[in-house]
Amino acid sequence: MAFQFWKKENWRHLDISMKVLLALLFLLVGLIPMGVLGLMMNRSFQRTQIDGRIIEVQNQSLITSDRLTRADYMGAAKGDALIGRELDTVADIFNGRIVVVDRNFYIVKDTFNLSEGKINVSEPVIRCFQGEHGILREDEKQYFAVTDPIYDTTPERNIVGVLLTIASTENILSNISSVGENARFFMIIAFVVLALVGTVLAFLLVKPFERLQLSLDRMADGNLGENISENTYRETRTISEALQKTKTKLQTVDQSREEFVANVSHELKTPLTSIRVLADSLMGMEEVPAELYREFMTDISEEIDRESKIVDDLLSLVKMDKSASELNIAQVDINALIQQILKRLTPIAQKRNIDLIYESIRDVTAEVDEMKLSLAISNLAENAIKYNVENGWVRVTLDADHKYFYVRVADSGIGIPEDKQDSVFERFYRVDKARSRETGGTGLGLAITKNVVLMHYGSIRLTSKEGEGSVFTMRIPLTYII
């Protein structure tokens, strides 16, 4: 169970303030290098002190062994009391112990007066008799030993004894321990100072983000007029700009929603008002002629059809706004699909003497929702027919590359003013409202088409010039992107 807490998934759900994390970070960044540096300095100081003591003892031991050699301490001067006192003095200076061992490994002098007459066959003594004098360090036991040879007075300078100097490092380590206690006290003070400084810095660093949060809270309460501008850091400036864009989009969506509701209300109310007027007129007249009655009922039927078309288009838009997972994707022959659509629209085109031309650059098969794509292409082609001139033309072109297929619908129609081209895909938007109502348009066709294209992860582009016709180009992936 304890292990489960430390899993990455659990870390992601920890409810912890950024201030706390920053304060801890400042504390760790300050303390870890300080602690490592302090430990390294402590060890370096300890090593330096002990190495210095070893060198000092080595030098004094060398001087003492030379003094014993010149005094022939292992020969005629053996047991000389004066020299013995000198050895005691040297040992006291280093807070250590001096032992003199003869060639038979007997101890002839011990400044501690504990081992005289006993045998010493330790490894350092044996090596020194062999000419390998040196140092033995016992850091755990807090001492070190230095061996130096004692020679006889003959020209051959034979080794006749060994001077073994043992010095303690306990006092050095004790002093270093005292220094360490002072260092720990300093670390505690540094910890408190770093904690205070880290806390203050954390609060200062997080403050701009808190101001951003307050702005977001006011936006969440519906205050979309709130100006979001926090330029303290590059990151806060970037976030502010992104939030400003989001706010602008929200305002646009909110305005679009209000306009959409108003447009829906207006569009649905207009046919109902016409029906009410026609019905009231019929009911207000006595002995209505059959011809007039038939004319009024025809008008009522047309208004009902118009109302029905608006409702159908609205339902289509609602379905489009749902998740794209509702698409029924399948391999579809796009050539055959377009031919079927144009065949269905041919009677409408013939009524206005408009040539309906289909141009296929190559055969195209793609992964699409056949019904929805058919609706999108139908809307483009039908609009091209409706908003065209008498004896005009509509050309539908199909092409493809290795990644996308392109459906291009061009016409010789009335065209769209440049300042209105960005709005034609909005719901209920009409370039010419009077003409749209005459042709039975609801202002939803292009909105439906754009939704279909976006659901297929495609794009749609319009190029048009007033009085010279329009060109709508759809680009849709050949393979549906999941």
C-alpha cells in the first residue's frame, strides 16, 4: 500500500499549492549545494589536518632517528637517560608514543614504559628492517605510525634498530567535530533564512498567476468584458494573449448564439405570420370564390413548406453539431456520388436554362459519410443554380492527389461581394435576403456544408467577384482521420 502512494499516477493528483513547491525548491536549491559543499570542506579540512600532522611527525621522526644514529643509541649509548628523556619530550609534543626496537625485535625503549623487553614483530617494523620504512594509517582507530631506521656508526650503515613513532589523531578529529557543530548551527540558521526567503519569493513569483486566476474567475462569472493583461513574465504574457483570444472567441460565440436565436425566431415566425394573415383573411371574407380560396390555400401550403424546410435544416445542423463519431464512414465512389447528385438537380437547372457540367479529372474513391457529403455537395450545387443568371452555367469538377480529393463548384452567377464572403458560412446569413426568400433559401445550406467538411477534417474555400460568379472548393482527406 505504501508503494502505491509513490506511483506517478498518484503524484499527478496531489492537491498541492505551487507556492509550497516553489518554496521547497528554493530551500532544496539552497541547502543541497550548501550541505554538499560543507561536507566536502569538512572532509578536506580533516584530510589536510591529518596529512599535516603526518608530515610534521615524519620530519621529527627522521630527525630523532638521525639523532639516535649519531649518538650510537643502539650500541654504546643504549639506555642513555638523557636521550631517553629527549624521546619522552618528543612523544609528549605529538601526544603520541615512541618505541625503539633492536635488531632482535626486542623493545629497548617505550615512552609509555609498558612494553620494554617485549618483542615487536609488527609488519611496519619488519618492513623497516628490510629498508621499506614508511607510514601506517589507521583512520578508524584514530592513529598513525611512522617508522624510521636507526643505523650503526660503521661506514656500511647497517640497520640496527627501528624508531616507531605512534601519534594519535583524536585531538584533530575532536577539533573538527567542534567545527562541524558550529557548521550545523550555521546550517540551521541558513535553513531558516532560506525558508523565509523562499516563501517570500514563491509568493512574489506566483502573484501574477493569481491575478490571472482572478481574471479567469470573473470571466467564469460571465464578465466577458474583463480585460486580461498580465505581462510580468513572458509566460504570463503568452497565457494572457491566449486567454484574450479565447475570450474574444467566447464573445463571438455568445454573440453568434444570440443572433442565431434571434434569426431562428424570426425565420420561424415569418411563415407563421404569413399563414395567420392568409387564414384570417379567408375567415374574414364571406362567400369566398373558389379561385381566391385556392390561391390563398396555395400560399399557405408554400409557407408551410418553407417552415418545414427551415425545421429540416435546423435538425440537420443539430445533428452536425453532435460528435463526429456519428459519421458512417465507408469507401465511397465520389464520381458516382456527384453524378447522382447532379442528375437529381438537372430538372431544377433546366427550368432556368442553366447548363450543368460535370468534369472528372480522375476516378476517386474515399472514406466518407456518403449521406452527409451528398448533402454538402448538393447544397453547393443547388446554390450555384439558384443564385445564377438566366442561361448561365454551373461546372462541378472532381480532382485528387495522393492525400486529398477536391470538389470545385463554379458558376456564372451574381457573385458575392468581397466584404460579405467571410460571413456566408454563418447560420441564417443571406447576402441578398429578398432573393433568398424568393428562391426558397433558409440561410442554413452553407453552414451545413461547412460543418460536413469540418467533420471530415477537410476545408472549404470561397473565391468570388460580384457579377462574375463564385467558386467553392472543398478539400477532404481520402482516408478518414480517426
